[in-house]
Amino acid sequence: ILTSLKAKKPDVVFFGGMDAVAGPMLRQMKQLGISAKFVGGDGICTGELPKLSAGTMADEQVVCAEAGGVEGESKKSLDDFKAKFKAKYKADVQIYAPYVYDAVNVMVDAMVKAGSAEPAKYLPVLAKTDGYKGVTGTISFDSKGDIKNGALTLFTYKSGSRQQIAVVR
């Protein structure tokens, strides 16, 4: 695939897979002289990608996105959550764990307010969640059930280290 792309001189290569394939692909891009940006989702947004690419990634060549994003005042509550988790379990928090933690607590809050764990009773309460203070920020849903003010975090790599570019809402 990359051999046929080389002749087209792409500015960007979008990759929808995982780091185990992205790393070797970046090595092949370098071998073929393709210097295009390499863009993908959370599957390539890992600490392993620089190792899997065997040092062939140029600084800021890779841009990846993860769902969610914490900034401002919410950063302290997330940092506290991570520190408590690390102290208790002797392991780092995995990527989406804080969001799952908040999701479960939002459901529990709706069940408590509804006085029931029966979906028919708590789901209407859950749908009206507005202003719930979670470790990832304030959680509210719109009329379609989507999270209000949702975020996406963009990262790049410099000197083999992942660095945040921005939180986009």
C-alpha cells in the first residue's frame, strides 16, 4: 500500500489500526522516503509506538487522538484520582478508567435518585443528568443522551515521548 502511496506524495496518511501495525508501517514509510504526517486514533496513541517504530518517527510526524480530555480545574481531581489509584493498586491508571469510573458513578447516582436499580425507573433519571461532578469534569447530557461539552485530546511525539497538543471541545 505504501509503495503505491509514495508516488502520490501524500501530505497525510490516516491509519485506523493499532500500534503493533503502525510502528512497522512508520519504519516502512521512512525506508520509502514518505515524510507525510501519520494520523490515527487511540490505537496508535501509546507509549509503545516509538519503540515499535524503532526510532524512525520524526518529531511531530505522528498525531493521534483520544476520546475525552481533562483540563483546567478538573485536572486536579483527575491527578488525585490517579495518585490514589497508584497508591492502592501499585499500577498506573489505564487510558479510559477515569471515564468508566465516572460513568458507573453517574449510573449509581441516577439509581439512588430514582430509588431503584430497575432500568425502567433509573434510565429517565440518568438521561436528565446535569452538573454531576466527576473526576474527569462536570457531566451533563443533552436531549439525545450525548455528553455536553465532550472533548477529544490530540497528542504528538517528540524525541520518542508522547506530548499533548490540545484538548478540543
